[in-house]
Amino acid sequence: MRCQLQTLARIVSVARTPAGGRRRSSKAVSRLMSTKSTGLMFQLKVNPLTGNSEWVVIEEEVDAISPKPTLATTSYLDMLNDAPRNRAYRNAIDRTVSKQCHVLDIGSGTGLLSMMAARAMGIDDLSECSKSKGMVTACESYLLMVKLMKKVLRANNMDRKIRVLNKRSDELKVGVDIASRADVLVSEILDSELLGEGLIPSLQHAHDKLLVENYRTVPYRASTYGQLVESTYLWKLHDLFNNEANLIDGIHLVPKGKECILRVKPQQFAMHCDAMGEEIRLYLSSCQNLSKFLSLTFGNGQTVTDKPRWVLQLDEEGEIFYSTSPKWINNPLSKNGLPSSYPCDCSSTSVGTRDWCDHWKQCVWFSKGKGLPVYKDGDVCMDATHTETSISYEFEAQSQRSEVYHLEVSTQDSHIQDSHINLSPERIAIYGDSHWRLAILKALNSALQKKDSPLCVIADDSIFLTISVAHLSKTSHIIALFPGLREKGSQYLQAVADENGYSMDRIEVITTRKQQWTMNDTHQKKVDLLIAEPFYFGAEGMLPWHNLQFWSKRTMLDSILSEDVCIMPCKGILKACAMSLPDLWRSRRSLENIEGFDHTMVNSTLGACGGLSSSSESPCLPFFIWQCGEIKKLSDTYTIMEFDLLKPLSSCHGKAELSMHLLIHRPVNFRSHNDSLDDIKNEYIGF
């Protein structure tokens, strides 16, 4: 009983993206921007209590004695802690840069690859550099990273051996920025999907404008692989439609026929999925497109998910490789005519033994809507499409049942394309949790029974609370602030109104931000019910106490709240426990010597953990622990702070001291800072 999976690849032309920069993590709370004309660096800071944001000038120099962890939310630290990656690049550069030449490094970061190239050529002094003696040009567009790179180069006596350019690579001109075309290109502008950092346009521009005719590159080639997998856990975090089908509470966030109205953004997951068949190569380098057939065997009734990853061939000879394969996958290289061992790893380990990391993960692509069921003797067609910066996948089962399904999805997509909302998988899981929904609905029903024609204000982006109040109380009037969703939230509520038994004439969505509210904004009526989950759209990567934005909203509305107003939630509780996270720790630990180059000076700026001076402190960063590899709870959960949301926000100070009894029988003390709520507005709390 076998079936075929067909892959089709085609190129779609899109505008080029900036080249020579570096990745930033999706966990980041703030964004960085620099101006070319003034050289100033700006940071977009978000006030977690108000949700307001502003651009501020960064005055910090990376040469400061105790620099702040400005780059803690990027993936530089995890990448530099990836020993197999560093070793692979070193071996490949040593093999490729075997004589005096001009080396160009695009997206240099801390300058690690540039230093490897300079060492391989034995360059002595930049002032004496020429093509006959060898030269290295490092190109980095990110100003703050350029400052940090120069600090690393000075510490390793490389500052007079490498020329640093603070530009995008597609801004470089031969004869202006660089003296001559380069003989060798080294780069690491790759993301988990391979193309997301502008690999194709960057290499194409370099090929056309910056490199000699017979140039060499490190890495030499990349191949993308895909495999059908089954993961019950991940699907529950994606499939709200089927989760709701088992509930009887009458709330339909994803009604039948509108399965795509709530979508999950394409995510990267470093975790285990069960393979449904052998994997295939989908895409080779940046100029070849392959169509291949694969025979698969699988059982009935399963749902199709694709798990793409890539293999990097760093040398022209095909002996040095790096792969983003998870530990459980079989080695594909021998099946494709490639060596099965990896010289980049001291133990010559195969592709299947790579350690967990946070910068290059396996990506999971789900079939649309309610999923695509597969059956024995059935064929599944996967259409793999890539642009210059991304790869996407579509599935279709070649049976009468699945063909109907595919047409239904296409039709309903056209009807709801303006009203769909992208949510995180964690939010989808919460909305599909029967216990959570029951608790919320029970509390709402109790509050609404005491009110006659109540005015209810939804103080966050909760579509669930808005629909629930409209469904439970036919006489209520609802004002939804929707600070993140805005008009998109209004369109969604309109699209699911009929299935949830309410009319939009009872719901008012605020599409503009207000700094102060009066009775004119509530039609001269006091607020009877003020509620939130709290959930703020687009802020999923923020720290838990940033949800105190609800407290700020409650304070802003204080003058228009009725005397017997019901406020939900009424209290915020900050809890903590000791955890063992060895995989995450390895990716965030302090740097020392990386392939012979000192990197200790970057630890504070990159937000490293452990081994720091007493004047430096590791940042507090948000991670979902289910994506952090190996985890283990080491203590009971303790309450750190409580916040009374029934009272308006006011300046106060708190101090918590506790002794945690670890389950490994080692006591440890944790003490919080003497922080005021004013401090919480702009800084993280450390424990």
C-alpha cells in the first residue's frame, strides 16, 4: 500500500530586501533603527503599562564598562554558542582560503568568519594589504553590531587586518568601497527557512557586481528537504476548529465553512514529530528547481503536516556539512550520494545527532483550515513555491473527497480574506481549552446575571470575551478597545456574528487610541463590566508582567466606572519556580574562546547568562518552555508579587524574599529587586 508525494517548485519574482544585515528574534519587545545620514541609533521602546511606543536615541557605547544587553533579544548569542556550526565554517574557510586573495564577508556580525579568513591567509597588517598579500573586507549594515565587531577585532589584534564597512552589501561599489572584486565570498545570511535573510538577492548582487568570474564561496551549496510528519501536540496548537467541535458552550470562534478565519503564523519548532515517510530534497542552491516523486506509506485518517529543514554544504569538495535536522531524523546524505559523516564535528557525528538550538530550527507548515486527511492508497500533492526570501507549501490529496475539500478552502478563503486573524499557537491552544473556556464563561455568566442592559468594556484584544458577552447577554452593549486588532477585529466579529447569535449593532469597536475617556465616549452611561483576558495582539513575546497594561487601562477608565462595576480579572499574581533548562542554558551561556578568538567582551551586550561580572546582570527574557528542549521543574511554585486590579494604578514599592526548597535537595535563595511600578514601565524585573 503505497502513495506518491509530488513536489513542484517555481520562482516568483519579488523586490529585493536589504542585504548584509543580521537576524532579530521574534521575541524582541523593541526594534532598532539607524539613520545613515547622522549615524544615530534609535530604539522603539514599548511601555508595557500603556501600550504606547516611542523612538528614543540610544546613547550607549559598546565600549562602556557595564553595557546594557541591547542585543539580548537577537539570535547572535545562540548562534555563536553553536560549536558544530563554528567548527564547520572554520574547516571550510581553512580549506577554501588556501592562498593570498581578497575575501568578502557579507553580514559579518561579530567578525568571526572574517577573522577566520584573515588567519587562514596569515594577514599581518591592513596597511600592507593588497590582493597579492591578501585582504579581508567585512560588510555589516547593523550599526550597533559594527561597533561590537570592532571591539572584538581589537581584542583579538585583528582590527588592523580586516576592513569593516557599515553598509548593506548591495550598496557596495568596486573602486569606491572596495578596491577590487573579491575572490572568495564568505557569508552566513541564513534563517531556519534558508532564504528569509535575503540569501538569493544578496548572492545575486555579489555575483553581478562584487566578485571575480571564477570566485569561490563558503558555504558552497544548500539543499532544502521536506517530510510529511504527524504531531498530535502541534496540531492541537493549530486546529481550533476540531477542538471547538468537541465543546458544547455555544461559542464558535471558527465556525463551519470558515475554518481559515483564525490562522496560525508559520512557526519554527525545535521538537519531535513522527515521520509519515522518507524525506525528499525540495530545493537545491539558489538556481535549481527539482520536481521529484516519493513513495509514502501511512495509516488512515491522519492529518498532513510538512517539516522542512536544510543541509549546508560548506566546501566545494562536498566533505564539510551542517544540517538543521532534528535528532530523530535518519541521515539523508548517503541516500543522495553525499558522505554520511561530518568532518565539521570532532566526533564525525551524523546529521541525526545535532544538539538543540534556538537560531536554526525545523519549520512546520500545516495544511490549511481544518487539515487534510490522508488515507492508504491515496496520493498527496505538495506544491512547494519559493520567492527570493521565503518558501511556502500547499497540500492537496488526489481523491474525490480531498478535491472537494480543496475547493471549499479556496472558496471560503476568498470570502474571509479581509477578516482573518493570525494568532500564535499558544493562543489557539488557550481558546481551544475546555477548562479555560468553562471557567471564563462561568465567571461572565455570574457577573451578567446581576446586570440589566449592562455596558461592558473589553479592555484588550480578546475576541473570545467579546463574543461570549454578546452571546450570553442579549441586552448588553459592548465596547471593544482592541488596541492591537483595531479594524481587523471588527471585521472578524462581523464575519462570525450569525454563527454566534449576536448583532453588530450591539458591539462598538474602537479603532483609534484614546488617552483619556469621558462619558461622551460611552454615550453618557457608566461602565458596568470591565474585562480582559488579558491578551494584547502582537505582544505574545512580551514578559508576563507586561500584561499589567490592563491595570493601566482600568485606571484610565476609572472616572466612568459605575460604583458596583465588576472588574475581571480582579488580581494579578506573579509566580515563579526553579527550572532546569540545559538546552536553553547552553544556547544562552557566556562566550569565551570561539575557534581561537576571544568573545568574552560581547557577553553583556548579547545578554549572556553565567560567568558575568558582578556589575552585569543577565536579562530576563520570555520563552515558552515547551519549545526549550529538555526541561525539568526543580521546585514548587511560589508567589512573588500580587497586584490589586480593583484599585487604580499608583506608585508603590514591593520587596519579596523567599527560600526555595529544590527537589534536588539543595536550598537556594531568590530575592527580587526593590522595584517601583515606574521602573516596571521600561525595564525587566530580575530575580
